[in-house]
Amino acid sequence: MTHYGQPAPLEARKCQSLTGRVRVGGDKSISHRSLILGALAVGETRISGLLEGEDVLNTAKAMRAVGARVERMDEKGGIVWSVRGVGTGGFATPAAPLDFGNSGTGCRLVMGAVAGCPITATFDGDSSLRSRPMRRILDPLELMGARVVSQSDGGRLPLTLAGARDPLPIVYRTPVASAQIKSAVLLAGLSAPGVTTVIENEASRDHTELMLKHFGATIVSVPDGAHGRKISLTGQPELHGSDVTVPADPSSAAFPIVAALITPGSDIILTDVMTNPLRTGLFTTLREMGASIEESETRSDAGEPMAQLRVRASKLRGVEVPAERAPSMIDEYLVLAVAAAFAEGTTVMRGLHELRVKESDRLQATAAMLRVNGVKVEISGDDLIVEGCGHVPGGGLVATHMDHRIAMSALVMGCASDAPVKVDDTAFIATSFPDFIPMMRRLGADFA
């Protein structure tokens, strides 16, 4: 079980301006997947730019526990992670429970990979992860032949999963747009003969598909309906070890981007930021609000596009964010709500049901964060409505509920609010963005 030490409160005060050039940490989604697919491949996978937050390090430990050789190496060009895999379906039974700490992504993806192997593994995590539902991942995995040996109430952790001896390929329509459900089914499908198909009504992030292709799998993705996708994976491929350069995480970049937009006089550059269109809903929305975000130096690696972003302080206006954009920015609504608070006019964010089942009920927590700092906000069904008036009074103490994104969003708000904004704890920011506080200080943030 992961334990955090004493609470680490912090206060963010109004700063002059944010300036400088930084690279935020590697993308968490790509980091998890490169470790897991490296472990399922034959030969060596070399990963540069891996995010070394607790979530990803727990996935690396889990891959070691199921038999892959995972090493961190300090080379001339920087840190490289080497993974020597065991081949598709080759995981070994771990000697102890796999502890994923706070990471829903790592836990759910590894469940998929384990489901396709003839082994039994116990999954566990911290109190936050233990409270989160796993049933919608387990349902399709059971259809493929995996079996839940034991579980806590409602399919929660700790739970023990017995992988399928002879996994079955299935055709599965996901009940909600979720890259985690889709990825778990595809990872289990690697071990099944024939074709495993996932159909989504709303396309979710396609990192798993792009990376499976990079590692040598045969996978086809075609449009299905107005916004959906149909993804078909040919089972039992020989995945080969591949080099991966992890792009900078757009979900992490969201925090300095919004901080620069709302802090007068700011002008910052963020390098190598992933610009996969299924992840850039926030950038689209901020530009609609009037944000100055310029792209240059575009390139790609392992199928993922990336670019340098220049962000300058901007006068923002309220907009309506359509529900179908949610899958491409589900983690960014918290910090978008901060931008909306500093905008002129009303911002309506529609279709945010998915925020209720994250690290905390993020919909309620976001509204509370704004209210305690003098912003008018309401929740109507699954919509969040923020009344922006160009400035935020501030002065509030934000309850973070052990949620790293609430803590970071509140600190961003304090960079430009009239009075300082306090958060009750920052200890768990390390799970996803260990460099957040020092990096924001380097740009000019006043955190005390």
C-alpha cells in the first residue's frame, strides 16, 4: 500500500509574470504503455523521456514483478529505461500483490495484460485507488476468459484476477468513451487467436493503437458512426522491442499554459508537447476563448505528433464546450475551469459525468475550489457553468481530497488571483508531475 507522509500545504500568491522555456515531464499515458508493451515484446525496448512520477514507477515495478527486466540507465544523452520483455502471453505469476499506488491507468492496463496470460495476480493501491470502480474493466475481460477470484465491494481493489488459459477474441462495444477499457481489451486480445474488436461510440485516446503498431502488431482503426471508432487487433503477434521517445505530457503542460494565459505579461515556451488531436481538446477550447498558443517545430515519434508551444498572456472570453470534446480533455477540465474564472462571460462545460469517477468527484471538487475563492459556479446535471468576470478574488483554502489535479489547478489560480490561494496538501502531486512546483517557480510563480 502507498502511504503519503505529513500533509504539505502550500500558498500561491499573485506573481509579476511568467517567462522562460521549459519541458514538462513525459506523457503519463505513453510512459505506462511503453513499459507494458516493452514487457510483452521480445528483445529490448529503450525508452527516453519516461515520466518518473510514482504512478509510472509503480507500473515499472509491476512489469519487473511479472518477469520483465526493467532497468534505469544514466547515459550521456540523459536517462534511458531499458525493458527486456517476455513475449506476448509470457507474464509470470508475481510473488506479491501488485501495488499501483494512485494510478488507475497503470492498474487497469495491467489487468488487461494479465487477463491474457495463464497467471493469477492480486491488484492493490492506495485508499483513493481502492475507492474507484474496476467493474467496467473486468466485464469484458471475463468475456475473454479471465476470472475474478476475489474482489472488494463493487469490483474494487484489492482484487485477484486469474488470466485466461485460452483467451477468446471478442467484439466489444464500450459502455462509455474510455481509453482504459479499450486498452485493457486490446492488451488481453494480444494473446487471443483471431481478431479482437472494440467499438466506441465516442473515439477515446488512441495511444494504445499507435504504440501497438509501433511494436509490430496488426491493428486497424476505422470510423464508426458520427464520432466513434471500430478497432480490430489480430491476436498472437510477435511484438518486437522498439525505441520510444516519450513526448511531453499535454495534461501536465495544461497547468503552465493556463497560468501564463491568466498572468499579465507572461510569455513562455513549452518544448516537445504531444499534439495528438485526441488529447488537445483543451488547446482547441482555450484558442476559442481567445488564447495566444502558437505551434512550431512539429515532429513525431512512435506515431505520436509533438510541437513546441509559445503561450502569451491573453484576454479570455466565456465559451460553450460541447460534450463530444470531453474524451480529448477529460483531465483538463479542472484547470480549464480556472481559465474560465478569469475570462469575461459565462463558460459552460457539458457532459462531464466521467469527472465523478476520477481520483475524487472532480466535478464537485472543482466547483468547491472556485466557490471558496469567490467565483460564481453551478453544476447542472453533468454540466459545469462558470461565471467569469475577468478576475478572481481568491483568499480561499482549497480541500484537495488527495487529488493532484485539484492541487495544481488551485495553485495556478493563485498565480493571478487578487488574494493568495492556499491548498491543504501537495504531497501527492508527485504521483503525476513531480517537477510541477520547482518548474512553476523557475517560470516566476510565487509559491510559499
